Amino acid sequence: MIQLSKFSKHFTNYTELRVQENQSMNITFLNGNLVGNEKKYTSGVSSRVFLNGSWGFASNPEMNDVNIIDTIKFANENAEFLSGRQSKNNKIYEGAAFSHSHNLGTKKNRISQKELMDFVKGIDAYIVKKFADVTSRTVGLNFLGMEKTLLTSVGSNRYSLWPRTMIFVKLGVEENGEPINAYEIFGGRGHFEDLFTNPSDLFEDIDKLYEHLKNKSKGVYASAGEKEVILDADLAGILAHEAIGHTTEADIVLGGSIAANYVNKEVSSHLITLTDYAHSYKGNLCPTPIFVDDEGTKAEDVVIIKDGVLKEFMHNKETAATFKTIAKGNARAYQYFDEPLVRMRNTAIEPGKSKLRDMIASIEDGYYFMKTGNGQADSTSEFMFAVTIGYEIKNGKLARGIRDTTIAGLAFDVLKSVTMVSDDMVWGSWGMCGKKQMIPVGMGGPAIKCRINVGGK
């Protein structure tokens, strides 16, 4: 990447200068046929300038010295234009200068596109050979790599290379003429070479996916109404992210989020502590580690809920100044031509003290929900999520599988009903958050026992 220090002499106001390249790849087989095989590179430079309460932004896909200098110049001109036409008293939290470099790329020799395709075909061949009743199958490999260099007029500088590789398997069967599907995602942070060695390494997990699929195909529809349920980490994670996390992003708080009224108030069971982790959990890297954000702010954990009480919002430099607090590294941009927004990083409920088996044993008549599909939430914390894999709980034991259903409610109300939290932490590495611009995120946590509205047939 380009060394940016030589351009600092062109900074006349508060300035951020970022050079970025995103790489993506997709290989997809549908029923053995190659339907996706592409690589994409997007790179460029952007500059953002703050002047008299207004931001000026400019970007350019060409990264030679002349264009980088022009990009800084145009960002300044845009800031001057806007500040001259609108009266703002906005300030920003500048913070201390912070420098960091982290390269999470592989040190191994990279393998070819053909070898990647052969790996995916090896998984597909296993499914065909092992599961004769599977009527549809999708096997895919997706890669995203983000390389960024940042320099600010405060003196912060950052280099980061973050890769993520995932293998997606979706299986389908028919039951009485009705298609039934289930999916699983493998992989996470890292290049392919650091995550996968042989297709056979995934066969045991694919067998488990098939077992869930068959149980689902022979299963029943959930009974509608408010039920006592266990949300496994996948669903607890998306609840934490979509329905709580977004309500506590400071720009959404300023836009009218319900969380604005809840600071230092009880919003959940005392068993709930919910944190947006910057980069590490108990000494291990999170799925999406951020050490310095795209405004040059040192990234620190944000404890959103502590023992049931709402404590903090997530901020960028501008909202931190508005709330008279500090920023902790939540400003993130997806592409070089995107401005940083207040975004989550790795959002999860902290583990409790219960064993999952004891949580299941404590329910006489309810559900164990394991996997989610899509969903939605809004700034009131109201949500609705799909459930794609789940089981009845009868007399403290797992019973029949269930067909696709939904869960819905107000997230803060659901968290107030939590009576047990499992003692494990399971991260999901596949998340992409779509707040104005896509961004990779980590989410997960323990399983939680709560009451929630379940959709019926």
C-alpha cells in the first residue's frame, strides 16, 4: 500500500486520508453445476475534512500522487462550501494520536482458483454419494479481503489487512411434495489456506446438517404464541446485533432510537451483559478485529448493557462530541468511496453460568431455536427473525424438529425475561450488516432462556 506520510503537508484542517483495496471472490455450485466464479477488486483513495461543523468528502479510484493531493484538495473545498452555507456548531472528538499495524493475511503459499474449485467440488461429490434423497444442494466459497492504510491530521496512522473465507452448504429434500431446506456456514476470519485443508474435514459437520434437515422434514409447525424458548448463540447473536446494537449506535439514538431514554436504567435481566468487542475476547481475536477505526480512533470495547443496566452508546468522533463522551473506535467504512459511519464490530452477550443441558431440562413445553435466516429490526427494538432449524422441548428433553417459523417482539422486553444464560461463547463469523453500506461484523454469544413470540403455521 502507498505510504501516506508525505501527504500530511497538504492537511490544512482536520483531515483523514485513507487508501483502501477490497478483494472478493465467489465460487458457487448448484446441483453440481458451476453458477458462480468471479473475482473482484475495488481500490482507491478518499479524504474527509472537518471545518466549522461540516464534513467535506472526496474520493478517487486512481491512487497516484497527483490524484491523492487533488482528493485532499477537493475534500477541503467541499468542507468550505458546506460550512459557508449552513450554520453548525458541531464539534468532533479528536482524541489522542494512535498508531497500529496488523496483517492477518496468510503466510502460506496461496493456492489457485482451480484448486479452490476442486475443493468445493469435493464437498459436492461427498453430498451426492452420501445422501441419495437430497433433491437440491448448493455449495459455495466466498472470500472478502479488506486492506486499508489511514493517516489523520491528529497523527494517527493505521495499516490493516483483514481476510474472511467461508464455505456455504445448503441442502434440500422434499417431504410430501414440499421443499425443505437447511444450511450451514463454515470458516471465518483468515485466508482459505489457514482455515481449510481437505474437504473431508467438513464431512462430519455436513452429516450433522443433514440430520437436522431430516428431523426438520419429519417435523411439525411451531405452535403460535408467547413461548418459553432457548435461543442458541446464532439467534442470541443476531438479537444482540440487530435489535439492541442498532438502537445504541449514537447516530440512530440522535435520530430517535428508544434507547435514548434508557441510559443508566434497567433494560434487561441482571443476567445480561452485552458488549461490542473491539478486537479480542479473553485473549483471542474476535471475528472482525478492529484496533484502529476509520477515523483513526483507538478501538476499545463498548459495554452497552452491564448487569441489566444500559451504560454506553457506540460513537464516532462527531457523536462523541455531541454526547460529551469519548469515541472508542466504532467508525467504519466498507469501500474507499464510503464515509465512515457508526458501526458495530463484534457484538455479543457475555456468557453466564448455566449449562445448556440444564437449560433444556428446565423447560416443560417450549422450543430450542438454533439457526436463523433473515430478519429485521427497527429503532424501537422491535424485531422479527426467521428460524430455520429448531426443536420442540417436551418435559425437559428435545423432541420433534420444527419447520421454518419466526420469532418476534421487543428486544428489551425479551431480554428482561431472560432467566438462564449458558456458560459458553460461540462466535458467528459470517455477518454482514447493511446500514447504508455493507460491512462485515462478528456476532454471537451464549444461549439464553427467555420468553418470546413464536409464529405458527
